[in-house]
Amino acid sequence: MNNLFKHSNNIFFMGLKSILIFFILNTTIQAQGLSGTYTVGSGGDYANLNAAVTALESGVSGAVIFNILSNTYTEQIVIGAISGTSASRTITFQASSGNAADVTIQHVASSASDNYVVRLNGTDFITFQNVTFTAWGTSYARIFTITDNSDNVSISNCVLNGISTTSSSTNLAIIVSTASTLTSDNLKITNNTFNNGGYSIYLHGVSHANRASGTEISGNTLNSVAYGINLYYHQDMLV
């Protein structure tokens, strides 16, 4: 009986030890976060964009590049604050081929609540480059919505397709950044092609006393946009 009791205790403690080791290793892996280059798409490291975004929620421990395989992705992306990001620990989403025509990310919005293809909520040091984005909604057709103190965001060498309209409604603006309490600073919108849409770019700070800063809008081509660029409560900007 004593031997059986001891044997049972040994099995129990060995099992407990295994569980603790797994928990420690798993916690360590999650704490490290992502670092390096990953592929997104069928057969890649992540099957789709939302899977890659979910992986980002563990944070980053180095610069991260997501190379998106050539395809059309009907998805919405919502990215919040990612721990570990900095000037040297950036996040980049880009076409793996380097050609924006090879990757399209699209969404059909039906209401104000889903009016975006990409929504950034307090996301810092993130870049989107060499990708085509298309908004297919009729009354709601934003592509980028940038809020909640999202700093050092870059949108570069992309094709941004809105809908054909003459409306000044911001629901149809292609890139929108508005702020109620916190500004999004150092936003770079460079070398993109804007097709259609209401406003191509609609960026507002909080107030005269709390202005967004460091905005750069340069090298872009605007085709058939209704109202061009609207900047309000900004300082230290380059257009």
C-alpha cells in the first residue's frame, strides 16, 4: 500500500512539474513577441491578415515584416496598441512581390460601425506599403481610420480605391484621422495613388491648443477625388 501511495504521488508531481514547465515556456514565448519576417496568405506562416494581426497581440521583440502573398483578401483589419514597438521595432505589411497590383485588400462597408478596411487604435510605428486597398461600400467607403493616438504610421506606395462620388461626407473619405482627446502624430502618407473617394485625406487634431504634428503628405497622385485634402488643427506639417 505504501509503495502504491508513493508511486501515485510520483505520478502526480511529475504531471504537475510538466504542467509548470509548459506554462513557463509558453509564457516566455508569448512574452518575447514576434520578430523577423513572416508570410501571409495560403501556405504562408499566417493564412490571412487577421491571423497575422492576432499574432501581433503578443507584442514584438524586434522589427516585424509581413510579406503578403499575391491574392485578393476580403478582410477588415483592426490593430490596437502593440507592446514593444519603437523606432527600431517597427511593423510592416507589404506585398511580397513589391508590386501593389499583386495584393488587394478589400471590404464592403454597410454602416458607420464597419466603415474601414484598416482601423488603427493607438497603433504606433506601423507601415503599409506596396498594397492595393479598395472600399466597395455605397454610403460608407473609408479605407483607413486612424484614431486614439496612433503615432508614426506610414502609408506608402499604395493604391487606394474609393468610390466615385461628389459627396463631401467623411463617410466616403479614403484616409481619416480624427481625435477627441489625443492626437495621432508623425503620420506619413507618401507616394500613393488615390482613385475616387470623397476626401482623399481628412485629418483633424483635437483643438487649437492640442494640434497634431509631424504630418507629411507628399508625392501622392489624386485621381477624380471629390474634395482633395482637409487638415485641421495641425502644426509642423509638410504637404
